[in-house]
Amino acid sequence: RARQLRPPLRQRDGTGISGLMAAEKKPHLQPPALSWSSIPLELAGLVLSLLPAHADRARFAAVCPQWRAAARQQQRLPPPLPLIALPDGTFYSLPYPTPFRFPGCGFAGYQSACGSWLVFPRDDGCFLVDPFSRETVTLPPLSSVRLRPPNAVAKWSYEHGAKVADPYVTWMHMKDSDKLHISKLVVCSPNLVAALVGIGYTSQILMCQPGALSWSVRAYDRCKRFEDMSFYQGKLYALTKGENLLVVNISDDHSTGDPQVSRIGQVIKGDPWFSYVFGTTTMLCKKLYLVESCGAMLMVRRTIFCRVPTTVEPLLDQVRLRFSRLTLSIQDGSRCRRWGLTRCCF
């Protein structure tokens, strides 16, 4: 009797037993392992755009050389939240409450700040230091100032036996004082630095190039009580105690090529109020700042209630924002605009 031959067993896909066993002996192909260092440049930019704090962006760049290179190549990141720098070299990275210091060197004793630059004075001039890149820029000493005109002299008169500046205080009346200091410095471009230099609350606008040997000043311009200065949309603006906004036109010296102030015009006429005492124990004071936000120029008025006779014990600190979008040029007309009140912050 002939035996009935059964066909060989097969899988659903038609693979025989022998083929299945052979397939099991073949090594399984594993997908290549992905590394965090191979993050695409576009994804790195997306991650960095979601990190508004300086500290977080620094941690991102510290992961590996590839991430550090990716962070440096990002050109269109939103501006980070500002750092709070204390005179002792301690920094705070908003919104974190923990202080930190930059490793390797201290930054105590700086006199002013502009963007990422810290200003340090010294006997033979001053220098700027970027704590992030450690880049350093040297500026001329305040004793080396090129006068315009070169033969300018201080003019004095006597009132009731006292020597007073005539007709008002200029750079020539305070240039030799040992109390000269930089109250504000603005790095406008790699080839232009502007500074408010003076005595006490009275100052004048000086110009120079980084690495130059001297500053430039209009010797007979009236010194003012400047509160702040800012470089906005390619122009330099200065704010006075009376809340007047001035635009500073800049030109090049024909003989040296150095920058200099050519004209100062008023853009906004302020509606000021000044410090005054009410009651017997309280004084109302203010401090003004220029801030750029969302493409607009803002004036921040800081209102402080202080005890009399000293102003070292603030009772209440309020901040109000006033703004003007500066959409017109001062050449469009002689009519000055006014600040517009936006809101009370806190």
C-alpha cells in the first residue's frame, strides 16, 4: 500500500521550516543609535528660542561641542531676559532667584553696563568686558578729550563775590575735576561709543572709537542733567531730567575720521515734575530710563517715596511706563511730540 505523502509544512507567508530556521540564525539588524550631539541645526534653533533665560542658553551650549556650535550659528533668536548684575560681581538670571558668578574671574567694581558690556574705570582710561565671550575693548582716558573748537576756554563771572559759570556750565568748567565719572555708556556700533560724562548729576555727551586715543566733545554745549541714553533704530537718543527726549546727530571729523556730535535736536517735549517734599517726613523723587520694547522706545519713570531728610529709606517704589513710537523724523517738522502714558507696572 502506497503511503500518502504529505506536503512539507509552510508558514502563512510561504516560508518553509528550513527557511525559517535559516532566518532565525541570521543576526537581527539594529537601527543606528541616535546621539544628542547630532541634533539638527533647525531643531537646535527651535529649542533655544524656547529658552529665554541666559542661564538656560548657557547650559544648552555647555552640553557638547556640537550644541555649542549650533548655539553660535543661531542668528534670529529672540533677545534673552536681562541679567541683574550687582556691584560685587554677583549675577541673577531671570526668572531664577539663585545668584551665580562667572567662573574664572570676578567682575566686581564695574561702573556702568551697556548690553552685555561691563564698564571698568582705571587711571589711564577705561575698558569694557563681555563676561560671556571674555572680549575686552579699551577706551580713552577721560583726561584725553579733543575739544571742538580746539581753542575753547572756560568763561566765568562773579555774582555776590562768588565765581560762577558764564552763561551756563559747559564741559570746560568741569573737565579738570577729579570727580569726573561715566554715568552711562552706549556701544552704538563696533566703531562708535557714546558716553555721558560729568560731575554729580550734570553731564555732557562724549564720543570715541573703541581703541582710540581720545574722546570728542562740543566744548561750548550746555551741560544737562541727563538721565539716560539709548541707541535706537540707528540713532542716538538722550533723556533729560525734564523728560525731554533729544536726538544726537553724529558726523565724522574731516581731519581724523573720528566720530563727533554735529547737532542735538529735541524730539519730544516732556511734561516734567521734580522732586518735592510734602508733609514733614516724605519726599517724592523719580528716576528715568530709556527702554526698547517690541519695536518702540519707552520711557520708564520710577517714582520713589523717601523719608526726609535722607533719601536712603524708600517707603514705596512705583514704576510707570511712558512711550512714544518715534515714527516721524525730526526733519519732518519742528513740532515736538509728547510722551503717551501706557500703564502702571507695579
